[in-house]
Amino acid sequence: MSRTSAGTAAFGSFLIAFVEFIRIVFEYYVSKMKELEKRGFTWMKCLICCVECCLGCLERFLKYASKVAYIQVGMHGYSFCSAVRSSFSLMMRNVLRLSALTTISGIFMALGKAVITLATTITGALLINRWPAGPSSISLSSVSNSTAWISSGNGLSSTSDLNPLPILLIAFLSYGVACFFMGVYDSVIDTMFQCFCEDDERTGGKYMKGEFAADAAECDSLEKITNDAAAQQKNDSTAISAAGRAARPSTEHEMQERAAKEQ
């Protein structure tokens, strides 16, 4: 995709950036029009809210459309518009499956973010409470005894002993990492879902049932037969060419003798 469909990826990114640019310009002019709202132009405020809502919906739609369209681009090599149309058509034909997948994956992604954030934050709080002097106070013996120290009840005896600033920083960074990791997981889910739907519609689910192994073996055998036939044809062509070159001198000698007899 990076070599053959770079223009498609660039076009999708350009559309999103263009809409975001329009929103920024619109918000700038909205900030300049606050005086009109103060003068009692309530219709202006309503119009601004409607335009902001439309631009926000358009931006979110383009982001989602680009996300699902790039999957079709990778699968079939479509252009951006054709990929958007194909992906939405595929999802509309499998709307019940899409609804179930969206609900279940949303729950698991929220749980994943929460677990990663909480586990990292609690671990960081325990480490800070255990070694308040920083990394310089950490030794091999203290690390080996940390498990026994936590299990013995010497952990977080009081939240007032902790500095909230590093805890909040750890929570913020861990949430960012969790969102990034689960975003990759979400892309994998969408890709597998479209591949599943394509396989179900085209082959009746033959590949997801494991029947592709027989087809792969058959394709390998057909390829071997084709390669053998091509090699045999090449050998035959080489033999014919060699026989022609060998027969050419005798033919030329006969032509010379015939010319001498005619003279």
C-alpha cells in the first residue's frame, strides 16, 4: 500500500486536514463575532452552532471513512472514493454483525484502557512510596524484597503521604499509552471484520473454516505443472534452434554445388 496507494492515503489525509482548517478559520471568525451576540443577534448564535455541528460531524465522518477505506485500499487497491463506497456498502450488508462487533469491542477497549491506566498508576504510586528518594535509592536487595514489603501491609498506608502531581502525571501518560495501544487493536478488529465479511460473501466462509489449505496445495501443484510445461517448451525451443543451426551449413553447401552445376 505504501508504494502503490500513497496518493490515496495522501488524499484522505488532505480531506481531513482541509476540514480541520475550515473549522479553525470558522472558530477564528466566530471569536471576532462575539460583539454581534452581545447586541442581541440570537439568530447568529443559532447559525454558528449549526455550522459548528455540521463541520464537526463532517470531520468525524471523514476520519471514520478514511479508517475503513484504507482497509479496502490494502485489500483491493481501490481509489479513495471507490474504497469508501465499497467499505460502507460492505458494512451496510452486514449491519447486524457490525452492531454486535461495535458493542463488544467498545466494552473490551474501555476495559483495556481502564486496566492499563489503573495498573500503571497503582504500580507507580507503590514505587514512589517505596523509594521516595528516587532511582538512586533503588538497589538489587530492595527490588527483591519489594514483593514481600507490599504483601506485609507496608504499602500505601495513607494517601496523604503521596505527592499527587507525579501520580497524576503517571496516570495521564499511562492513559495516552493505553489509547495508542488499544487504537492499534481497534484497527486490527476492523480489518479482520472486513476480511471476514468479504470471505463470507465471496466464498461462503471457506477460508475462515480452514479449507484454504487444500486450495493452496492445489494452486502449488498447478503452478508446478505450469512451470514444468514452460521449462519443457523452453528446452524444445532450444533443441529446435540447435538443429536448425546444425542443418544450415549443409543446406548452404548444397546450394553452392547446385549453382556450380548450373554454370
